[in-house]
Amino acid sequence: MNYFSELKGQNILVTGGSKGIGKDIARAFAELGSNVIITGREEATLTQAVEELKAYHPNCSSIIADIQNVSSVYEMVDETVSRLGSIDVLVNNAGVNIPKPVLEVTEADWDAVLDTNLKGTFFASQRAGKYMIPQGKGRIINIVSQMAFVGYVKRSAYCSSKGGAVQLTKALAVEWASHNIKVNAVAPTFIETDLTRKMFEDTHFYQDVMSRIPMGKLAKPSDVTGAVLFLASNLSDFVTGDTIRVDGGWTAI
């Protein structure tokens, strides 16, 4: 059986798709023959990422978008449908974290994290739903975090945003189930990427994280991508409102 073959030719939008987890997700879809649009705020980074994606599938492109701005989010989804004709899968991957002790978190910090991780996810999903409901199908996959389920130091805003996104996933899934729109989430632990390597130069922090993961290692972007592909494919046809934890057992303790 050729798993994921149905993803060939499907129209995919990946927010925050120019680097890290988002880029790996976009590449996997492109390899499977999907038409992929990635979004981000940096034109040069997007251009480079698209060139890499086109090596797998020619119909890949990018849109500059600010996930914190609702008008920009609406334009992003509208432009996706304008280019591709429809939207089959939305991956809400764009996210931000500003790690600070609780007493040092400013209103600007809080707004930046919540507006990106929760508000942006809601309005991107809302706009995608506008197109998915009439076509009678669609899949929305929210990249959340294990921090939606556990607390951690210097993550008060981040935990709040991701916990909210898990509940949002459930609410959207229930409301749109009758339209054959599946809404799910993937909750990774800390991921080994170029962006996180500097963070893990802090030996104490690295050892603390590792002590909480029973599998004894960090996740890789491909670990998250595997869960996303499952949720985007027919293999998960009866799954909605759920969150797959890709955390090496952290939240099982």
C-alpha cells in the first residue's frame, strides 16, 4: 500500500515554513507531490526555502505574512486560494517564545506570544474554514507544544498560548466536524535545530530538559513531520480534536 499517495496534488499552506520544523514539514509535502505555499516575514529566507522546495516539486511558492496581523492573515489565506484554487491542508506552524521569569514579562512580550501562537492560529483557521466549508473537506493541523500540558520556568506566556491552542483545536473540531473538516494538533518537545542549538549551550538547561525526557534525547524536525503527515492523510480519517504528543514521554510521567 502506498501510504500518503493521496497527498499528491493537494494544496498545502504552512505558516512559518521557511526554517526549522515548518521547512521540514513543507519539504515532506513537496516530496509527496503536494502544491505547497510557505509563509514568513523575511523575504530572503522565504526565497531560499522555496528554491529548495522546488527541487522536490515545481509548484511551491511563498507569501510574506505577519501572523500577528489579522488583515495579513486573511490576505495570506486568500492569496493561497487565488494561486492554487483551494486549500486542502493548513498547517499553523508559525510561533514565537520570549522566555522570561514571570515578574519580567511585559505587556508587549505577552501580546507578541499570544498574538502569534493563539490569535494568529485562530484567524488563519477561521479564514481557511471559509473555503473548506463550501468544499466539504479540509484539514487543519496546529503545531502546539508539550508546554500546553505541563508547566516550565520562563514559559508563562508560551504555556498559556499553547494551552489555548489545544483547546481551540478541540472547539474547531467539534464545530466543523459536520463539514468533514478535521482539526488536530501536534505537540512536540524541544526540537534539535539550528535555532535551538545556541539555547542548549546552557549546560544546566540542557541537562534539565534531558532529565525530563524518558527516551533520553531531543526530537528532530522529522519526528514532528511524521505526525503531521499522518494527520493530513487518509490514515487519520476518523481523528479530529486530538493532539499527538511528540515528546519522548515527557508528559507521560
